[in-house]
Amino acid sequence: MASGKIVVYGGRGALGAAVVNHFKSANWWVANIDMNPNDKADFNITVPKDASWLQQEEHVVNELASALQGQKVNAVICVAGGWAGGNAAKDLSKQADLMWRQSVWSSSIAATVASKYLNAGGLLALTGAKAALEGTPGMIGYGMAKAAVHQLTKSLGAKDSGLPEGSLAVAILPVTLDTEMNRKWMPKADFGTWTPLTYVAQLFDKWIKGEERPPSGSLVALVTKESVTDLIVE
């Protein structure tokens, strides 16, 4: 019998795959929601890329309902997203549209999933960005989308948000995650300032268990120096 149930939105990306692996190794039932399946997940929901925001939500909600058969989950983790640069003079609307689809649509759908299928006292974790707490002139679309995720998190953590009683809504705000792709594109960076993916997966695990939880609605920055990560609640 599974130790618990978790939904990972973006479970084919670097961080998402690390989260899937962490919970599978602990004998959890794991559902992956992504454009592509993750073979290690127990259940995969493939999001139709060209569908509208509402169509994507309906597809995810219906597929998950058939998998859960009336059961609830302990956590909904949304680590879907991406990055695109560009200022106001360079493809602003194009990049903003892409970032909105990757970060905001997925976070909004994850919130809907949590409102329907999360246990009382469960965890809804979204992914913001520390950079988006201020202006991001070189990546405006990205900053806009992540700022929207921050706002969504604060709203979900407030009274009458529609989430189950006692649940924790939180956003992690990484600076740089230690992924293969980041190492490829930034080979000369100081990797000691990058946050390990396993650390993030273990952090979610703690919060699910009720350990060291920040207040609901918190934006939690992950600041790594000399390979030690501190949590700064914004």
C-alpha cells in the first residue's frame, strides 16, 4: 500500500523528475501532469499543448478524477515552468505569452486540482522566482508570470481561498537550481550558489509531514551559499 499520494505538475522537467523520484523511492503513489509522460510515475496526464487554458484544466481535472476514484492526495506540487529573456523592445508579448502558459496556467490549474482533490491540511506548492520580487528588465515576460504566481500564492493562503481547511499554500522562490541544463549553459558559474534538486524535494517532504511549515501564503526564497541553502520567508 502506498505511503501517500502526490500530484506533480511538471514531472518531466529537471526539478519535477527529482520530486517524482524522491516520492517514488518512499513508496508514494505519484501522478505526473506534463506535456510528456514520466515513466516512473504511477499515472500520467498528458496536457494537450495547443488546448486553451480552460480546456487544459478540464482535461487535467477529469483525468485525475478517474485515477483517484474519490480519494484525496496529500500534496499538489507545481514545478512546471520555463525561462525566456527579452525586454520591451524584443518579442515582449511573444515571450510573455509563453511564460504565462508555462508558469501561470499550470499554477492556476494546480490550484483548481488542490481545491478538489487535496486532503485537509495538505500541501499546495507553486514555483515563483526570487528575481521577480523586483524588476526584471532583461526578462520582462518571465518576471510578469512569476509575479502572478506570487500573487496567486498569497491569495490561496488567505481566508476563503477555496482550498481545504488547514492546507498550506506556498511558493518556492529559487535563485538558480542545480540542473544539467543550467550547468551546460553556465559552465563557469559558482555551483556552490545553486540549490540542489534533492534539497527541494526533501523540503516538500518536510512540509507535507507538517514539519517547519511557513505560514500559508508565504513566498519562500531558496538562497544557497557555499552549498548551504537558507530559507528566507518573504
